[in-house]
Amino acid sequence: MDTWYAVNNLMLYIDSLEKVYYCPLKTNRLVDDSFGKEKYKNIESLEWSKEDLECQ
């Protein structure tokens, strides 16, 4: 999907359906990759392991 549709409500809805989805995000977005355990952080601060980047 396009970055235009990468909004919180829509992404939470898709996530609630337990679907895998991919979309580019703008670099000024705040994200939470901890499932609510940590505060939202700038997307540029995310770190990816080799396993994270491999297709499943």
C-alpha cells in the first residue's frame, strides 16, 4: 500500500486481522515496535537484524 494509507487507525485494523502487510513509511513518522512496552520513537532510530530483513 502507499504511504498515504499508512495511518495509525488503518494499520491497527489490519494488525487486528493478524495479516502481514508491507508499506513504506515517511521518515518523519513515529513508530512502536515493542507492542506498547516502550514509547513511540522516530522511525530512523529502528535497528534491523539480518533475520528481520529476510522474507518469510
